[in-house]
Amino acid sequence: MLKTLVVPFQAMNGWSVKMLVAIQALLGLALWFTIGGLVPTPLEVLTALGKLVDRGLLNELWISSKTLLISLGLATVIATSIAALSTAWVFRPIANFASGMRFLGFAGLTFVFLLISDGAFQLKVLLLTFGITVFMTTALLSEVRAITQDELDYASTLGLTGWRTVLELFIIGRFHIVLDLMRQNAAVGWTILAMVEGITRSEGGIGAMLLVENKYLNLSTVFAIQLVILLYGILQDQFLAVVRRWLCPHLNPTN
């Protein structure tokens, strides 16, 4: 049993995995209690969480979730379109430029997005959509380059040409990868969201709440908000995994 735990790629049954996770969670909780002088204790975090709920935490979480989901959907459509168009030489420089924009920060772009946005909510969506799009585009361009000549030859034998080949080999053939990238970038979106909501605090959101509490060094409240984001993020990730398995039942499920 011990050998199974420490040797790579060893098979374990579901019950053993659950027991291992439970034991590690208990050890982590015990460690948290022992270092209570350095960070807020679990009791302090739970107390702060109760106060945050009274102050509208759930509403702020809904505002942030709505912003993220809209931005994620827009970014997926834009990035997939850019990657698909990059299969034609005339659009390839544009796609490479969009991918290269991932090195730009929000500090120099906020004013540009402010000019084209209509209100704080739209500004948040535009900033977050940009932040997700550039990274998703980079990943999808790699998938375009991964299409082999054998796949192209096979499509040709089926009578597929031009954009129909792109539809079958990339849009449909790599659809499961797009869903995986949505899962990954949904997690990345939560890391960017606090920065974006810090720029447009008038619209609210859990990120804006986090920055305010962090400014005044309310560590127990900060930990409580981070805990909520962590738990919500895990649930969101599992939901997207279920959607992937439902839409692509022919593929092996991924965790």
C-alpha cells in the first residue's frame, strides 16, 4: 500500500483515493490551527465569512461570476475565430500579433478600453475579455500548427476543401480542446478579475471587495474571500468538466 502511494503511475481504487484526500485535508487543517499566530485561524475566517455574507458577499460573487462568464464566452469565440482564420496566410500576421499582445499589461491599455466602453461593467468585460483572449489565442494557434499533413490528406480524400476543412479538422475536430482551454482560462480569469475590478470599483464585485479588505489589512476577511473564490472556482471547474464530458462523450474524461 505504501509503495503504491510513493511510486509514480500506480493504480489506486476510488475509495483509497478518497481516504488519502481526507487524511491530507485533516493534516492541512491541523497545520492551519498550529500556525494561527501567522495567519488567521479557521474560526476567525468563518466568523469573518458570516459577516461578509451579511454585507452582501453573495451579490458581489454573482457580479464577478457574471462578468467572468460573459468575458469567457466572448474570448472563446474571438480566439477560436482568430485561430481558424490563421489557416489562411493573409490572416496569419494578425493572429500572431494577437498572440503577441499577451505581453502587454492593463496599465497602458485601460485608457483605450475606457474610450470605447459604455460604463463600468462594459469596461470590466472588455478588459477581462482581452486578458483571456490573448492567452487562449496562443494555445489555439498551437493546435492549428499541430494539424498534421495526414489529417489534411484524409480530409482531401473526403472531398473537403478550403474552409470546410477548417471546420471539420479544427472547429469540430478540436472542439474538446477548446472546452479544456475554457476550463483553464476560467481559472486564469479569477486571477485577473481582482485587478480588473480594482480599476472599476464602482461596479462592485468580489475582487473589489477583496482589494478594499486587503488595503486595511483585515486578514481574516481577506482569507474568507479567498476561500470563497477557491471553493467557487473548484465547483465551476467541475461543472465545465461535466459539460465537456456531456458534449464530447466519445473522449476519455479529464479531471
